[in-house]
Amino acid sequence: DLIFSVAAPLMLGVAVAVVPMQVGARALAFARSAMFGFYLWLFGVILVGSSYLNNGGPGGGAAEMVDLFLVGLGLVIAGLLLISASVATTVLASRRAGMTLIETPIFSWSALVTSISLLLTLPVLAGAIIYVAVDHAYERATFGATEGVNAWIGWAFASPQIFVVAIPTLGVLAQIVATMARGKQPLRAGLFVGVGLMSTAVIGGVTQSSHTVNFSGNIGDVLKSLIPYALFNKLPIIGVVVVLGLSLLALKNAKAKLNAAFVPAFLGVGMVLTGMIGGAVYKVANLKLANTVFDEGVLVYVCYGVVLSGIGAVAYFGPRIWGREIASAPVLGLGLLGFLATVLASLPYFIAGFADQPANVANSFDYSGPIWLWNSLVGVGHALMALVVFLFFALATKSFRTGTISTATSAELFESVNG
């Protein structure tokens, strides 16, 4: 799954590398625990991938492979929990003397919020996995057997829960903007509020359900569904808009010098925001988008937005970690190419969702005509994003091994507390 195999480990990996430097810690808290968590995650991803290749996963036809999927997913969750605990502890307990929590750099703050959010929600998913796994291994009656797996754990792979792993994208963007604006960030407290608002998506893990709105019926019925819908789906969007607005304000009020990492970071947040808006549209019952590929478009927008932000994060923080520069022009080009790939892999499914293309595998459905075109464009988008990731990995590897010596200073890891 893109959430737990790509987006979450990517953002947590950046946090593991950057947070100790930003908060002045001598080392990552519980470093060995975090390393153990990485190996748990890696082994779990291998098991999950193997189960999918052998007709496993939610709704899979091979019962043993479905069991393997649940075991692998459990290991993935355990690994991410260990890493999250390490990051959160570093920010809370390992800051340098004199640094208060409000003085924490914005990326470290976003990493803290993300880690705590994962620590609050992933145990809920782990509990659901245990229930489903035990039932599937024996009775296969209480939780709907193979077909019921997704009904009980599917909330973790859909909005608003998927927004949690995208919270650090706000920190990456704000941190880059602070450097471009020479460390000045007006209304810095507003950035903290924006990140906090986005974290309200964590409430979705409590209810484990999707909150929709139906504009049919009387005003009382509409309000009854509108209030929880707005709480679960609109508040996180407001948080992203706040951070975007304050970041652009900081650039307007200073003679900013463009940093190449800004392009993928900004486009990444834009893609995440598009996915979040799409998630809110998906929950409008009157549009009848449920059980269509529209939801997959939401997932890809958010996850590929995180990947773009990750490219920006590595391009920005990399020279401060490895001491060598990364060429600006390729970063700009790959950022724009990744943006195109994200749109191609997501937007066609938004359109196909309104055309009632069903999600998953469907029988007696005509995939010819425009539907064939949408599916082809999505395939091209995924292939293009895979190429972008490969090319950036090659660029980063070469640059950080043989590139020019970086002139970046540690001061650029922070922003002015007073604006």
C-alpha cells in the first residue's frame, strides 16, 4: 500500500535524519529501537508484497496469503510505531538547553505532531488486525472472512486517516520558505496552528468510519450530517490553506531567493491539498461517488504529493546532512515532471469516478471508450512517477558522493522565532 510502504516511511525517514540536528540533540532518542523498527517495517513490507503477488491481501482468494498479509501489515505497523516513538521522544525530551517547544523549528514540530498522531491511531489499527487475523485463521464468521478484511481495516487506507502521514509536507515547505525569506517567518505561531488543524484528521482513527454529508431532506437532517462531515474533512484542509498562505506571505514580505527544493515541496503540498479537497467531495453522498475509482485518485494525489515533498526535503536538507550540493536544475525539472506524473495518475480517476467506474475488479462493466483512456493515462502517470523517483535517487546518490562542497550553514535549519 502506498500509505505504509511509501508515504509514512519516507516522511519518518526524513524526520529521523533531520530532527536531532534541528533540536540540538546529541543523537536520536532510542536509536536502536528506531533501527529495529526499520527492519520490522522492511520485513513486513516484503511479506505484504509477497501476499499480494500470491492472491492475498483484502479480498484475496488464497486464505493462507490473506493471513500472510495480516501478519506483514502487523509488522509494518509495529515498525512505524517504534520509529514514531523515537522521533516524538527526541523532540519532547532531547532538545538543547534553553529551547522551548514553541521555539522548535517548524519541520520538527510537524514531525512531532505526525509521530504523536501515528502513536494514537496505529494501535487502533493493530487491534483491528489482531481481531480480523484471529477470526480469519479460525471461524471466519464474525468479521466477514476474506471479504470482510477491508471493511474492518480499510479506514486506515482512506481519508481522513491518510492525511496524517502528509503532515510533515507542511513542515518541509515552511522550513524551505524560512530559508528563502532569510529566516523570517511572520505569524510563526500560525504555522503551528495550521499543522495542528491538519492533525485533526487523527480523529478518524477513533471512529473508524467515513463521515459523509447528504444535502437531501430537511435542514435538521442536513446539519446532522454536515457537522461531523466538516469536522473530519474540512478542518484538515483549513490547516493546509493556513500554512500555504503564511508561506506565500513570508515570500512576499522579503526579497526571497528561489531555492530549487521549493518547487517540489510547494507542488507536493498542492497535490496533497488537491487530494484532501477530493476526499471531501467524495464524502458528499449526493454525488454518488462511493465505491468508484474516485477514492483511488484521492489516495494517489496525497501519496504522490508526499513523494514530491520528500524530493524537496532531500534536496533541501541533503547538503546539510552529507555536506555536498545537489544540482538545482535537475531538481526543478524532476519536481515539474513529478507534478505531471501525479496529475496523470490521479485526475483521470477523478473524472472516471463521476462516470461511475467501479473500484477494484468489476464484472459486466464496459472498460472501452473513455474509460480505457482514463486507465491508460493513470498507468502512464504511475510509470512516470517511478521514473522520477529512480532519476532523483540516482541524482542524489551522485551529488552527495561527488558533488561540490556545500556552503550551507546549520543556521539555515531554523527560522526566526520572532519573525
